[in-house]
Amino acid sequence: MDLNDETIGLTLHRELPGTPEEVFDAFTDPAKQRMWLSALGPEEGAVETTVDLRVGGTWEARFRPNPQTLVHDVHTYREIDRPHRIVTDLVGESAIEGQQMPALESRIVMTLEAMGGGTRVTVEHSGFPAAELRDFFANVAWPEGLDRLGAVVASPAQDPVP
């Protein structure tokens, strides 16, 4: 993906419980992804996810963030520095109430840094076609997703749904 100065992006910082290794694992393990990808949960959210965690490999996810929307995301791993950094190129498609939305092609850089008893997560997401979509990811998608990711990391005794 070729991104230039004209792209619209966001940078978000969040502190999560757990070590960078635990956060990295929860972000990349399909069983754990099922627990946090959809606010509806793994069953009602119809979460399906597969991961080929290697440079050039893909993370493919289908899920319902709400009852009206179906999302199909394909992330291609561009860089993996376990447990510190992941760079993916995302092609995201969605349908809202059966109507197909324009595809989103973007780049995500996630950096994990140990801080005290937790992990500082920095997300840089660039390539949005419009400020409104960027604002949705900045104010809803990423904050809510990171909250759910943190909850999965904080309760490791909970068995992920296979």
C-alpha cells in the first residue's frame, strides 16, 4: 500500500492491563479475537477469524459489530516484531442493512510498550478516504475495540470460545 501526505489518519494511545506479550497474543490469537472483535460477543456477533501470523500472511475476519452491519476485513501483515509492533495493510468491506459500502484500504501500525504493570498501545491508522470515517474509527471503533481487547487480557481465566 502506498500512502502519501494526502491520506487522512489517526493516532490513538491507550493503556491496557497485561504485558505486551499478553496484549500481542490477545490481538493475534483467533480464539481470543472472537471474544473482542464484536460488541455483540462471539456468537451474536457471528465472529469468524483466521490468522496466518507471518510477514505476507493474512488475518481475515468476518463479524457483526451491530445487528445491521456485516464486516469483512482482510489484513496483510507487513511487519511483525513480536511483541512490540505489528503493521498491516487492511482491505475492509462492509454491508449495512444489505447495502454494500465502499471498501476501505488503509494501513495500521500498532506499537506495544511495557509501562508499569500494563502496556501502552499506540495505534496509527492511515489511509481513510474521508474525515468522517476517520472520526468513526477514532471515536468508536478503536476505543471500543481496545476496551474489549483489554477486558480479554484482564480475564485470562475465561476460556475463549473455540
